[in-house]
Amino acid sequence: MLVAAAMAGVSVLPAAAQAQAAAQAARQRFNLPAQPLIDGLKAFGRQTQQQVLFDDALVQSLRAAAVSGNLTAQEALARMLTGTGLTAVSTQPGSFTLQRMPTTPQSMTLETVTVTADALQDGRTEDTGSYTQRGPSATATGLALTLRQTPQSVSVMTRQRMDDFKLQTLTDVMEQTPGVTVDRQGDGNNFMVRGDNVNLQIDGLRQMASGWYANTQMLYTMDDMAEIDRIEVLKGSSGLTNGDGKYGATVNMIRKRPTQEFRASVGAGVGSWDNYRADVDVGGPLNGSGSLRGRLVAAASDGHDFRDNVKRSNQTLYGTLDLDLSRDTLLNIGFVHRHREYYGAGSTSMIQAYAANGDFLGLQPRSFNIGAPWSGYEQDTDTLFASLEHRFDNGWTAKLRASTEKTKMPYGETGSWFTASPQVVDLSRAEDHANRNRSIAADLRGPFELLGRSHALMLGADTARTSSDTYSANKRFTNLGLDYSDGGSAIVRPDDIVNYPVDNHSYFSSRRSSVYGAVRLDVADPVKVIGGARITNYEQYDLTPYAYSNYDFKKNNVVTPYLGLVVDVHEQVSLYGSYASIFKPQSALDASGKTLDPEEGQTYEIGAKGEFVDKRLNASLAYFWMKTDNVADATGETMPDGTPIYRSVSGVSKRGYELELSGELAPGWQAQGSYVLNSTSLSNSNYLPRNQLKLGSTYRMGGTLSGLTIGAATRWQSKTSAGPLLQPAFWVLDLMARYQVNQKLSVNLNIRNALDKSYFAGMRDFGRVQYTWGAPRSVTASVRYDF
């Protein structure tokens, strides 16, 4: 049956043909959201008074891409159909007919990058083959804006980028993410951006942990990324979407979603140090109409490390369902289960290079590990999440999201060197550790008309709670007569460790409730103003056996405003500027034992962004600066119990430049490159590089080498230091090759640190200078089969 999209009763009269032809060629303002295709066609017909004819079965279950800008009717309709596999043919003035696009010859399948409708509507990156994100991101403002329309720096690590270079854990991904420094502190991994730590999110909801046995740096940074579609990294303060927390960046991990068509793949790999990994990914419709769709992802890895005694294994199981309750209402539910075992653990202690008196102790080999072979833990994390989304006829969308996560570690033991000079060994055990994250958020967003122009508004509210609870026992031994050069192997597990009284109680609780809003005003065709604010109530409590981290903090009605400006100087290039505020509770103590006041300040950013080659290539240049008060600055002195003493510094400035390019440079050539310069007025940040360059690229060969893809990723950073310990500037080079045996089977070879560069991955001066080695060369071979 043929159906007209203009349901208001538009008919084609011969006398009106000339007027309809003129209307078809005239430009008008469009602001149509992503929505079911049949609804988008109706809206298009009502606005343009153009008739669109199609077979009802042709558009079933398809979705329309968002359309905005001053366009002709034909241009607007073409954008709406992007990724649907359909094209619109003008059969007569005022009328279009939808047809299927010609099928691509099979011989060309491997040479074509697929761009699905989902990629343009919600930013999905899997199956696009791209190193950039073409669709919208809401990480910065809560509004669905493309990277060029967002007035802050946003870097995206796509599924293809992760797959090409076998970036399997969050730490692996962050090592190659533009502007991020991975600062390794023993088993912990700190992600540093613009001189500060980062916030973590999953699908836009906060993820954090505290405690001496499983803090954020250890609990999440080793997670497998098998269920993740992409990782969006918002640089700078995220006061509008977070309210509090770190102002370096927000790392938002976006999960894979069910697919409208069946897909399945299996993979397996083997690598250096007896590392093995296998994964399976299955998705598609679960009923005849396609209204119920599912996705199941499982991954398991097992192996050792370049450090002695380390043995680890990870299992991840992810499942999610999409259910169309109606044509306009979507329910998504899902779960994630993670199991981790880690032995040879040394916690966040590092290798000592200098004694407190300044004596150099020499450097240990890269395989050196301060952790004993028996030192370790097992833990399980279970997450449940759900969202309910309804799309109204007027283009507005209401969405409710909720998530609950619990990590349990029933028992763990630690035996590790604390210092070599004097000889100090720490032994501990922990029981009944539990970390919980609970979040719920609701928002309403959509377009509205004002003064003859179309704008966008978002209003919302959320609440989140994090708690960590641990009981532990700790003993410190000195002068045991052990040889430090033997590392953790010299530490024998005492038989009575199970009897150590667990009388040290660590408890952390954080509550946050907010209301927020943002508006995007279309002031003029080239000028967009984005403004918003979040009002938040905080309550935070921390009790540990270590006095310097105890605090009880509460503050209500904290306002974190946001303002941005985007000016389109060309249809592909924009200039932008933004302002965001900083509010960061802290736990550092001054010499009197008083907790420092929250760190507060402002961040500013100006720059230019461009999107080229039909949005397949994104480029950005940014200059940022921050001014903050109440910054904790280590004095180098300690209290009698060893607690570090900090001072509060006001007027601290940080500034720098960022240059980034990501996407398709030419057919078959994907690249992501960045250069970052950071500077700060603080004197204790020399362990972070001032300059950083990252580049990752792959090229798909043709001709007689058709099916072969080769690539390289390199990271360079300028010199760093901790006290007298110096790390000169260095390069690390990774290589990859993939051969597509046929349409379904591919084999891969990856080499990390191909030149086997020795370097420090982290350094600290806590009165005793310590360091952590970076990983030496490793090789991984893998195979993947797509059904």
C-alpha cells in the first residue's frame, strides 16, 4: 500500500505544480529530531507540504536521522534518510518516492565503511569502521550536539580504534586517548588530564569508589571494555553534567545496544606472558516484529604480567534488551557481571629509588615486583541498569535512567615491600569489602520556538549515592633481614595472618542530589548560545584508620553555571568559547589537622572545530586556562604518624593548548592524532609531562594486498621528574596488522612497545622517591569470525 507522509490531506493538483516546484527548491529552517522514520516523514510533510510516497513495509522499524539547518526539501529529506538504505526520488513537482538504494556489489563489501542510522542518531561507533564519532554527544551539556557544536574539547575512542589496537581494558584505552596521561602508582592507575584526575561515568551516570583496598583507580581501571561501544572524554570541568568532582576530564563509557538485525562474532587471542582471551558478541531481534531486541557479550582473559608473581584473570558477562512498548516508547534493561582475580598485588606502593636521606638505591629490573606471590584478592561486581524513553509528537523526549552496582570482595591478603631503606614490609588482610553505586536521573528535552527561530531545552534532576565499607587488619614489620632485590618473593605468608584482628574500619559515603537545565539558543543562523546551571546538595563522609583522610562534609545549594558560544564561520568550521565552574571537595589536611576547604574555581576554553568529508573527519584546536582556589599543595612535611601535610594555595593557574584530528583522511585511511601542552603554577606537578603527542593510524591496502590493514600508534611525552629521579622524553611505538581472509574471518597481530623502550610509567616523591616501570615489548595474535 502506498501511504502519503503529509497526513494533513495534502494533494497534488496540476494548477499547483509550479508553486510546489518552487517550494521544493526553496530553503527553509528545519529542526527535526531523530525519531521513527514514519514519524519523521509525517513531520517533513507537514512542514514542507511535499508529498512522500512509500510502501509501508519499506520503512518498518527504520529510524530517521536528525535534520537541522537551512535546507531545501530535497536536502532535508536526504539527511533524514541517511543510513536507512533508502533514497528519495522526485517523481513530479511536490512529490517524492522512496526507493531502496542499489545494492553494493559483493566484491566491494570489504572496501566500504558502513554508516548506520544509529551512528548518526545516537552516536554509536561500532560497525562504522571510523576513528571519529559522526553522531551527537550529550556528555558535555546534556544536549545532543555533534562534536563541532559542543563548545568544549571532546575526544572519542571508537569501537574500531579499540579493536584495531586491542585496547581491552580501560587503562589500555586511556593510554592512547588524546590528552590523557596514565600515571601508574603500583597496581593503581590514575588518569590525568589538564593536571587533574578524571570523573568516570557509565552511560552518563557517575561511577566511583573509595577505600584503601579498592578505590576508583584500582576498581575500574582494569575492567574489560568488551561491552563498550565508545568512550567519550570531555576535557575540563563538567559542572553542568556532574556538579562536583575532578575538573581534568569526564570519561563517559557508552555501552553497546541491541541491534535491529542479527549479528554475532567470536574472537580468541594469545599473547606474551601466557595471556589468553576469548570473547563472544551476539545481538538482534528476538521476535518476528523486531519490537524486542537483545545483546549478549561475554569475555574472559587469563594470564600473567611482565612483573614477577603477577597472576590475573577477568570475566565479563553483559546482557541488555530493548523493548518497543509502543512506536514512541522504548524500554532498555540490562546487567553486567564482572569477576576478577589478581595475585602478586602490591596495592599502590611503588619501587623505591631514593631513601629519605637522599641515598640512591639503584634501579630494579622491569620484572621487579614488590608484591608477594600470595598477595591478592578476588572480587565480583554486579550491575543492573534500566532506562525508559518516550518521544512525543512535538519532538520532545522524556527519559528516565537508573543504575545500581555492587562490588564485593569477601577476603583479601596483601604482603608487599613499603620501603627498601629502611627495610619495611606491610602485611594486611581485609574482609567483607563492599562498594556500591546507585544513581537515578530523569530529564526532558526538545525543541521550542521563540522569536521565529527554533531552539533546544533540557531540564532534569538526578540523585546518586556511593558507599564503600571495609574491615581490615594491618601490620608493619622492620628489619626482617630480607633482600629487597628479591622483591615480593622474599615475603613469606605468615600462618597467623588469618588471625589478625580486623579492627580497622574504613567507611566512605557520598550523596548528591541535583536539578539542572541547559538551553541552546539559535540567536542567528551562524550563532548558537548554550547556557545552563546545576544546583546540587552534597553530603560526604569518610572514616579510615588514617587520620589525614577522615572528613565529614555537607553543603547545599551549590550552583555550578555553564556558558558556551558557537559561531559557524563556514558550513564546516566553527569558533567557540565556554565557561564552566569548579567545585571539588577534598580530604587533605593542613598542619593543624583541619580538612582543607573545597577547591573552587573557573575554567575557560576557546577554540575552533571543523568537520569534513561528510562528517567523517573531525578537527579541533583549543586553548584553555583555569584559575582555582584552595588547591592542596604538599609541603613535603609530615605529622608524627607520617600523615602528609598540605597547604591551601589560592590563585593557582593552569593553561595549555590542545590540537586533535580524528577520522578518515582518505578512503581506507583512518587516523587519530593529538598534541597537548600543559603548564601549571604549582611546583609539585613535575611528574606529569608538559608536552604530549599521540598518533594512531591504520591503512587498508588495495590491489594485490587487498584485505590487509596495517597500522601504528605512537606516544611521545616530554621529560618528567620526582625529586632527583628524571625520566627523559621518550617515544613508545605500537604496531598492528590485520588480514581479512574472507568476509567473515580475520586474523590480527599486535605488537606493543615494539622498540622495547624502558621508561617510568609513574613516579612519586613522598619523602622517599619511588617509581613504576612501563610494560616492555609484548606480542598478541588473535582471530575473529563474524557470522
